[in-house]
Amino acid sequence: MKILILGAGQVGASVAESLVSEKNDVTVVDTSADRLRDLQSRFNLRTVTGNAAHPEILADAGAADTDMLFAVTASDETNLVACKVSHAVFNIPTRIARIRSTWFQSHPQLLESDCFSVSHAICPEQIVTEYIGKLIEFPEALQVAEFAGGKIDLVAVRAIEGGPIVRHPLRDLEKRLPTTDVKVAAIYRNDRPLALAPDTVVQAGDEVFFVAAASDIREVMAEMRQMDRPVQRVIIAGGGNIGLRLARALEDRLNVKVIESSKRRCEYLSGQLGSTLVLNGDVSNEDLLGDENVDETDLFVSVTNDDEANIMSALLAKRMGARRVIALINRRAYGDLMQGGQIDIAISPAQATLGSLLEHVRRGDVAAVHSVRRGRAEALELIAHGDRGTSRVVGRRIREIDLPPGATILGIIRGDKAIVAEDDGHVIEPDDHVLIFLTQKRMIPKVEKLFEVGVGFF
């Protein structure tokens, strides 16, 4: 597939890295020659320097025969104009735009084909806000991904010594939870996926991915570790777009404080928020954190636009007694270094957004994509079409499907019913939504090929 990416920032670079690794023909446009040189030195892709909204730049980038465009620059205006030009002049079939303004999001008619011609709009700030919201709902989880509109959740949790299933084989999970449908998707030990079998023993420190109905998540997590008390007190370090969105989402039900260094921004935040307490100060100021009782805080979330400030403030808050800390970290090397240490969860905005972007790239009928383990693994919701004669999956039991190594079918959504595939005797029917976990992204093309429909279907 020929793909044009406008913007070589964190989001654009992450999308480029993922798509190049899957052998797509990728071209990246940006005004910064330095950023483009860095991308070209790391990946096999083409770059064009210039303003992504200008038709001549898009033409140089090969827009005339491009299959898909990602407009993910930092400017809403550039992204919108680029989508309009790429549709009107170059007739690019699919145009995805990064839109940060809530005004455009609340007036979707402006994005339609007779206006800015945006096929799909994404907002990284809102995606990250919802991501953090899920982690607040399930404070013991490392990651929570929704499928089928929230009917089934994929959850990552760190197994802790003292959890009832720790030091026991997976087969005991079914015995301990006889009325709960749950399937373990993957176990990572020392950063490597294990080959799962009923006699695989869960060890303390393992990163366990499982799927279950949303209502059963806490019961399953309680088998892996002791449960934390619910989150009541939250300190948000940083009052930018994410900090503001997060405070708005939480202030009606939790005690929320926001720390922001800009006095002018604090005044704006105060006018936009209700019960949230807005504080003007340095997020890494030990005296300020002490005065605001960070030692009694259930969750400290650092979401400034500076990685170092997020890391230092989160580490300081943890040392001072905050029960759980989350840091927004753009640089992958920093995130990998910090995740699971003193910082409980390191969130990459680009990686959190990646799944929403990849939904439109995956071949076949894809309802949802979640990038997990900082982009190294993936969970997909694929729709099965055809019949037993034209499809490799329809009409077959799960155990009969020739899945590539590292791929596991987690569940099936059939109409309004969600089925967790703890029993591999389930038969795939036409129009089923099939949930698949891939421990290795290189297997994605093979899974996509499985769900292709033969020509006899058409």
C-alpha cells in the first residue's frame, strides 16, 4: 500500500515506523529537514521537505497515486487543508486527519466531503485522556483496551507475589473462577512472550494479558495480585490540553488538583473547570507537592509537554508517597526505561494513538486495533465474511484455524453477544467479530490473509 504521512512529529514518526516495518511504501512530508533526515537514517522511506498543505509539495510526494493519507502535523489548519487538496486535486481515497480543536469535533459536518473532505478524524489528546480514564477505573492494570463497544476488555496486569494464581498453572484459573469466562492472551516474562499451555505457571513479575467481560475484570485481576483501593484523590501535573480534558472528565466524581506553571494558563483553567483546584507552580517543586499532601494522593499523573519534567515530577511524587504515578513520555527509550520501575505506567501519546490510525490500514474488514506493549504487539477485532467455501475461518472451529505462531483468538462478538473463547471449539459464523492477539507484529499479514474472502464470494 502506498501511504503518505504529513508531519514527522511523534505521531507521524510512530505511524511511519509501524507501516514501514509492514513493508508499505511510505513517504513523509514535513517542514523540518532535520526531522526528515533522522527518519530516513532509521527507516526505509522517502521524504519531502515543505508545507504539507501546498499542492506542489503533495504532488512531489506522489499524491497522484497514493492510497491513503495521514495528516498528522501539529496544525489543525494544515491537516484540514491537506485533506481537502488531496481529495479535490489528487483523489486520494482515504484521508485521516489529526484534529485537536474540540470545536471541529463538535461540528463534524465541517469534516464531510463537501467541506474539508476528512474521511476519519482522530484526536490524540482525547485518546490519551480516555486511556488514562480506564487506568483510573482499574488502578491495578497496566493497560485496558475495549472491544465491541466495551463488552469485552483486554487487560494487562503485573502478577504480584501473594496473588492466588501466582505459582499455579493456568488450568487452575478455570477451577478458581468456574462461572467467569476468561482467556489468557499472553504472558511476558523478562520482556519475552511465553508459549502458553494449560500447565504454564504464572510467576510473580509476569505481565499477563487476559480478556473477560468488563464486569468480570476485577475478579480476574484479584487472582493475579492484591487489589488496590479505588482512586479518590488525583493530582494532575500539567494543565495543557490533556490535563484540561482529564480534569474535566474526573472532577465530578473525584477530588482533583491541577498544577500548572503558567499563571495565564491557570486563569484559563479556572474558568473552564468547576470543582478542580488549580495551582500555579512548578510540578517538580517538592515543597508544593508536600503542601498539597502528595503522600495522601491515590494517583499522580504528569502530562506536561516536557518528558524530563514528567519523569522527574512522577519520580518525586512516588518517593514522597503517592500510591501510583503515571507519566506521559514521548521518547520511546525513556518510556521503556521507566515503565514498571518507580514510575508505575509510562504512556506514549503516539503509541496510544497508533491503534486508532492502524484501523484504517489493516487489510480486511477491521473494527478495532489496539497497539500494546508500546507498539511491539497488537490486538485486532476483525470481521469474518464469506462461507466455508470462500473463507479460511468461517464455518470452522477455532481449533481448526491455521493461526500463525504467536496469534491467539481471544473471543467472538456475535450481534449483541460477546463470547470469550476459553473453549476453542466455538465455530466462527459469517459477520462474527473475531478478537485476535498477536505477540509479534510481523505475523499481521498472515492473519489478514486468513480473513480474506475468496473470489467465489463476490
